[in-house]
Amino acid sequence: MFEDDLNIVQTPRIKHLWDVTNLIDVMIILLIFLIGTTTFSKLGIPLNQPASSHAVTTPSPVLEFDVDSSGLVYVQGKPVDEPLVRNAVTGAMAKDPATTVRINTDQSTQTQSLFKVLDWCRDSGAAKFSFGAIKK
């Protein structure tokens, strides 16, 4: 403490240091929350989705493939491999370029198996796709 000539006691001024550690912690948590809940619109493959919740019949021919949970591909209940899938798609596209390829999967089919068949069909000239569930 300091005293002057008038015997007035002055206390020294203390600079307040703001502790921003808690503020930084809260901001980091908010940042993580906002990044985690953000939706990204450019992810995924554009799909032709029906306008209603009811099934719609497509006027173009449809070539159907079923992919089961083990990754095997079937056409009309018979297992097929990559060359047969490619040949079927190439033949269907030669007959009618408007042919839609329908890929059906069951609930436990891995996404990798679906995209494998999708790539085979796309490489063979297919341009229209639809997706569905395997009828049990």
C-alpha cells in the first residue's frame, strides 16, 4: 500500500487476467457437435427415385440382378459371375438402350457387393438404374 501526504491509503490496482480455458473447451465441443451434425449435399450417387411411395411400373425393359448377403449375384434364381453379368447388360443395351438395370439386395447385403455389380453394369454400358429389395 502506498501513502501520500494526505494519509490516504491507496491499494495497488490488480490487473484481472481472464481465464479463457473453459471458453475454449466449450467452443471445441460446439465445433465438434456442429461438424458432426452437418449434412453434406454432394455425397452419394444420384438415384432416380419414384415421386410417390407406391410402386410404379417402368415402361422400359428391365434387367434384374439379385445380390445376396454373401455377395453372390443371381439372375432369375441362377448364380452368375462377372462375365455373365457384363454380357447380359451388353446384350440388353444392344437390344434397347433405354433398358433399366434393377439391382435387388437383401437387408444384410454389404454395400461393397452392391457397388461391385453397379460398376460392372455401368462399365458394360448401362445408364439407368433402380434398386429394390429381394422378395422373400
